[in-house]
Amino acid sequence: MAHIGGVSAIAALVLYLAWRIAFTLPAGGSDLVAAWVLVSFEALPLAGIVLKTITIWNIDSATPEPPKQKLRTAVLIPTYNEPVEVLSPTVAAACALQPAHETWVLDDGDRPWVAEMCRSFGARYVSRPSHEHAKAGNMNHALELMAREEKAGGEPIEIIAVLDCDHVPLPSFLTATLGWFNDDRVGLVQGPQAFYNSGAFDDDGIAGEQGLFFNVLMPARNVAGAGPFWCGSTALLRVKALREVGGVATETISEDLHTTLKLIRRGWRTAYHHQTLAVGLAPATAEQYLLQRRRWGMGAMQILAYEKLWAAKSWMSWRNFHEYLNGTLWWLEGLATLVAFFVPLFILFSGAQTSTAGPVLFTMVFGSMFFIRLWGIKRLLRHQISWPTAFALRIFRIPIGLACSWWLLSRKTLEFQVTPKGAYHDRRRGRVPRMIYVMIAVVILALLYAAAGMLGWVPWSTGAGSTVASGVWLAVAGLVLLLGALRIRANEYATSRRDAHRINVHVPVTLAGCKGELLDISMGGAAVRVRSGELPESGPVQLILPGAAPLTLHIVREWTTAGGSRTVSLRDLRGEWATYRAISLWLFHTPRGAVPGLPSGVPVVALRSAS
């Protein structure tokens, strides 16, 4: 169906363009010039659809053989200012991984509580005297420390696994991936990034916006002459390869992608392991989303200029040359969105006769083409896309594209900006950029004026077919703008005062000796419904989850619900690291059979978050 979808999308657009050229162009003069401008604009997506169909025709993935030798491995977790509810699950789960390894927490925030937590969990706490080059510098400091200890007679670390501080590894993180390094030429193994905070800003009800990237685009690169790039987290790298390229790249703010290019230049292979190995936190608000994507886009521009990717064919395969050049230029897509706005607008107001087809016929042909394109591309993308969400998020490409274009002209120094995680001081909805409101207003006024012209109510007018030819594209652009504005202002994407994400899960538990039912749980506490028994009014109590040791939590409040049952709100005790560790492992390394109906190996956090 993916193959049928790709071919159908291409055929629909080609047949539409053929119809436009053969049957709808005006006879000549300025009208013909304007018509060709509009047809050329309509043809712009064709090359992209053809390339996409070719490159993702096959997304089959292989699994590696078990490791042939023991590889000394260290899991590195760079961190800066994240709250305990975000960081502690990652550290606890990393320490519990098999096979035997070391877990290093690289704290650029110099926080005493992080050092205390590491001692309790069994992780190594690492800080540095200076904090230049952000995450890349933090990791290079750890690599230098490894080199010094190896020189002093210590056993060398051969593989490092890298996890962002909010990406919690699942039990198979190391055991499933170390086998890739049986091939001495493999320098990098990247896994997908999945996210457990359902309701995040880019949540499309499927796998999130990045699901398309990690479930379709990255597997398609697992072919000869290509390969994935390091995506910052959920990855393993060979220390020898990193040392060969001078460590993690610090010349740009996209240290992961840039380091990958250096590895490729030196002949190292990269591999993609298409299995969920860790789960993290996606940007929850429009502000976080824009900050993260803007950093990615600006970093891509730095790499484009620094590595001169347009001239990189001398050391790249054709497939890698295409993937990396187009992957960086993609961040300028916001400029194409502006073209999609201004070209039909200009032609509409020019009064040019761009189509000889009647409005009903044109609408039917255009509508059929557009529907088949959307239908076909969704299947080509293996259903890993929700069109309303994709259209809504597209408006963010406008400010990102403008920012990227300005950097290419100005070449100003950029600083790495960490995407904030955790709570805000207050709850507020996102703010729509004023430019978006202006563009929506212009679209509405243009469409109203065009309709008035068709009815003869204003001096300027154009033919009905020409008005529809430009107007439908302008209407599509307006719909994209409107969907984006509504998403930014939606209450469900407002900031939250909570540091931890609650998960809805209903299982029998015991609270202070009383039988009850768990309603929701997070790293910050839990809610339990108790039907019988006496509970203390306050103070620490023991909560026994299925398959887990007793947890010590604190009663916050208690209230009576329908049917006479009582609901108790519990919170964690600050500094009780054993409790943090136990909750972390129950949520992310869920014991077999703890939750009825939950498949073995699937964590509790895979369930939908509480509202």
C-alpha cells in the first residue's frame, strides 16, 4: 500500500499538471505568463514526492547478532538544570541495565542533590570546572576523563551510550544494540526516540510528529551508502571513532549531526536499530517546541555553511549527499510556505486570467488531485502522519525559516539553548506570533474581495476560473495558518505547574494496610481509591504496587467520592532516593504481570497520561 500510495500521489499531480497545461492555459500575453507562474508553483512538490517515494520505498530493518565479545560500556547522561522528577528515572533505569556497565551523570549544574542521588543509585557523578560548549563540551570532558584514567592504567571504555536526561532507557537498551559493534567499521548506532508524555504539543495521536522521522525516514537510511545520523539521545558510539574525529563536535550547536558527518568523512559506518529502546519527554508547549526546532534549524544552517555540504559529494555517497544536503535545506521550508501564501495572492490581485476552466470543473479536478495526493502520501509514510496536526505545525516553519535565512546572511554567533523541562510558575496559553494573525487577516480579506469581484460588486474583477485557480491555494494556506493559531492557543498545550507527568493506571494496591485501587501515578506521587479500612490523617504511609517493594509516600489530602469510597492523594518524600528509584523502575522497567493486559516488556508509561 505504501508503494501504491507513492505512485498514486505522483500520478495524481502529473495528471493534474498535464490537464492544467493542455486545457486551461490562456491564449497568450501577460495572462499566459501569470498562468505559467501559477502552474510552476503547483508543480514544485513533484520533485519532492518522487524523491521521497524512491528513498522510503523500503524501510525494512535488520537486527544484529549478539555481541561476540564483552565491550566495556559507559552510559552518559548529560544534565544541566532539570528537576528531580525528570532526571531520577533516567539515572535509576540506566543503573539497572544489563549487561554490566558504568553510568556517568554529567552534571553541568553542579547540584549537590544530583551527587547524592548518584551515590544512592550507584551512578558516577561527574562535574567540570568550566562549562564551555554546553552538552558537547560536557561530553568531551567525560571523554578526556576516560582517556586520563586509561593512561593511568584503568581498563579502557570502548562504547559510550548517550541518553538525554529525560530519556529513560528500557531494559533492552544495551542488550539489543551492542551486537552492532561486532562490525569494526560501525562507529554509531542510533535508536528511535519515543515519548511518553501524551498530549505534548506535537502529539498527533499516532507517534507524535517525530514518529514519522524515526519510524519511516531513519529506517529507510539503513542501506548501503547511507546510514542514520546521531540524534543526540538513545544512541551508542565507539570511543575509538570519537577520538579519531577529535571528540564531539563543538563548532556548531548541532553537535550530534555534525559529529556524524565527521565520522562519515573518516569512513565510519552508522546503523539504525529500529526498536523502542527508551522513552522521553516531547516539548509540551508551543514555546518549547519552537525553541527546540529553532535550535535544530539554526544548527543545520551552521553545518551547511561550515561543511560546505553543497560541495561534499567528493567524500559522500550519492545517497548520503542527497540525505544530508536536503535534510539541512529542509529547515528553510518556511520560505516555501511564504511562497505558497504570496504567489496565489499576487496572481489573484493582478487580475490575470490564469485558467480557462469553469469554477465547478476546476474545483472538482483540483479537489480530486489534492485528495489523492493526501491519501497516497499518508500511505507512503506508513500512516505515520496526521494531516491536521501536520498542517497546524507547518506554520512554525515560517519563523524558523526566516531565522535560518537571516543567519545565513548575518552569520552571528549562536548559543546552545536547552529545551526547558518541568514546571512553570503559572499556567498560560501560547501566544500566536502577530505575523500569523496578519497573514490570516490578509487571506480572509483577499478571498472576500475576490468573491466580490466575481459578483461585480467592486471595480476590479477576474474570471471565475482564474479566481478559483488562485483562490483554492490561498484557502489552503489560510487553513494551515488557522489550524496553527488554534493549536498554539489551545488550553491543552498551556504551561503546567507540575514537574512530573501523571499516568492513568488502574491496578489493585495496598495503602497503609488497606486494600485499594491505584488511579494514577507519577514521579511526584500517586492517587489511590480506598474502599475500606482506616488510614492515618497525615504522615508517611506505605504503598505496595504489584510486583514492587513497599514505597514510602506522604498523605497530602483525602476526600470522599461517589459510592462512599475515599480517594487519597500521595506525594513523594524529598530525599527518599529509594522511593524515587522504586517508582522509576515500576514505571519504566515494569515487572511482568504487574498491570493486567500490558504486554511483557512494555512499560506502564506507555499508557495514556492523566489529564
